[in-house]
Amino acid sequence: MSNVYSAIKISDHVYWVGAIDWTIRDFHGYTTPRGSTYNAYLIMADKITLIDTVKAQFKEEMLSRIKSVVDPLQIKYIISHHSEMDHSGCLPELIDMIKPQKVFASAIGIKTLKELFHDQHEMVSVADGESLSLGNMELTFMETRMIHWPDSMFSYLAQDQVLFSQDAFGMHLASLERFDDEITEATLEYEAATYYANIVLPYSPVVLKALEKVTATGWKIKILAPDHGPVWRKDLAKIIELYQKWASQKPTAKAVVVYATMWHSTEKMAGAISEALAEEGIKVRLLSMNETHRSEVVYEVLSAGALIVGSSTLNNNILPQMADVMTYLKGLKPANLIGAAFGSYGWSGESVRHLEEMLKEMKVEIVAGAVAVKHVPDSAVLAKCRELGKTIAAELRKKVASNQ
Ligand code: FEO
């Protein structure tokens, strides 16, 4: 039977041997409309080495790609940079099949893999800064705890100047194009930002330290090989610069207005607030949670300085669509935001209080009093909404100026 899948050479000695998941649409709450890839890499060193693996159900695709280069039984080392199951799902089966001489992971990685799979395979821990000889080549490890799990690490292959960065610099984008220069810049930036916002954002302080750490090594990096999406070979400086920007989370003159509405009253308020913000020169994204996925909201918040949230009151609470996005946003810990709440109600009107409490828990600085209306907003209420928009705009301009 012919081998269906092929490896793709990414440097003199390294091949991409991952899998393309064209159909995945949900990644623990993050919607992935363009699917994803699980990248694994084969280093054709004296000791043939497999860097990471793929989700369990994609094992045959990975093996098929490996077979296009070498008999998988020739693999001597397997290295797990990150034990989350999209990269380790088929690892135990693969170890049984290949019987490599050694399997390496960070100390926390070994512990995590044992907790995930409860198997008895022997693994060797590698430490931060440690180098591993592959015979004619050498891999050097760097711990990158919390990007994206406590076990995570990068490794650097000096001979080919390749940095294997597991989740970092990745994106959920299924494609047959394997390199950054084969995909439009707009797609790369949008998908990388969406990935950062939905996966990496809470660990931004760690990202800044990791970027410093990589710079301090003096490693010359020609290829950046993440575990999802394209391999970076053209514009590495650009994605590193974007990571620096996203991780810094400096406020910008952009406001995100997010709301859910029952009978269009909260929607009218959102419109009035947005118009006033725009008139003051603030870039606005107006997102109705009746139609928008939470992943898109956090993508927009990544590059914003203000978050203004609205909801009708439903059964003494906020609408469930708003509860969903507020819970998701809280977990992703966007920083340096100012904000306010607004909403409509029929009789009891608790929504704005709940929203303000949630904003405070997210450490969003509330800079304007909430606007709430019973039933339908009249022109006086809409004028209050416009005033809220103008107050936010003034505060945002000050905040942006003080963060220049
Ligand atoms: Fe791609 Fe954190 O796993």
C-alpha cells in the first residue's frame, strides 16, 4: 500500500512530520473555524530524534509522514516538550511500537505524562540549559514553564539554527502550506493573535521573561518551529515583536463594547455608547454576544484599552451569553483595562451590579458609573449612555498617554 502522507523538510536535517486536523472546531472553549495542525518534527541526526507527537487519533498520519523519510523503528530518541494531549496523545503507543532508546521530557513533564497516561515507561528528565548529544548534533533545552503548561520547554538545534517552541508562536490553522511565507500576513497575524489571546494571554508575564531568556542565550534562530500552524522561516522578527507587544498589554485607544440583549434596549444603549466613543476618536468594536463567539471577544480585547459590558437583567442576573464571555475573559486575565457597565431591566435590575462586580474581579478599573434603564431607553437615557462613552474616551486617552 502506498504511503499517503509525506514529510516536509524544514531545514538541512529536520522534517515536519505532524498531522493536519481539518475538522476541529473547539479547543477547550476556543473556537477554531480553520482547524489546526499538531506539529511533530524528525531530526535526522546520528540518533534519529522525534520532537513531540500528535493527538492520539492522528498517530497513523504522523507515522506515514515519518515513513516517507525513515523507518519509524530507527527513531532512537523521543522528546516531549509539552505533555498536553494534543502533543502526547499517541506517545505511550508510539513508545510501545518504536521502543526508542530514550524518551526525554522536563521533570514536570515526566510527572504530568505519568498522571495523564498512568503508564510505566521510563523517561529521562532534562533540565533548563542542559544539552543532549544526538551524535553529530546537539539539542539544548530551555524550560518555559506556563507556556502553556508547567511542564513546557523549548529546545534549540544549533546545527540547523532551529528553535522548537511547542505552543509558543503557534496558531490554529489547518493548511497544506507549511511555512509562514506561503500564507498571507493578514492571516498569520490574525490567527497568531487569536491563538495568543485564547491560549497564552494569562501567561503574558512569563512570555516576557521567556523572550528575554531566549535573547540572552545569543542563539541564532533561522527557523521557529511551533507545535501548531506554520513554521516561521521568513519573518521571525515580526512574530517575536508581536509576542512582545501582546505580552506587554499596553493600553491602546480602542474600546470593546460587549453586550447581550433581550428586547433590544441594551442594544440601543450599546449603540449610543459606541457612537460617542467613535466621535471622540476611539476605535470601537461593538460585539453582540447574541451573535459573537467568546474567542472573537478576547481577540479584540487583546488590542484594547477599554472594556464596556452590558446586559439585560434576566431572573435577577445577567444573560447567560454574558456570563459565558465574562467567565472566559476573567480566566484569560487581560490587563490594563478601564471599563464600565450598562444594561436594561424590567423590574429588579441587578445586571449592572453583577457586571461591575465581574469587572472588578477582572481588575478592570471602573471609570464611569453604570447606566441602567427600566424597559426601553428614552432620549435622556441614551444621552447618559453617550456621556458614559465620552467619559471612557477621556479616561482612555489619559491612560494611553501615560503609558507611552
Ligand atoms: Fe498545543 Fe498546550 O497544547
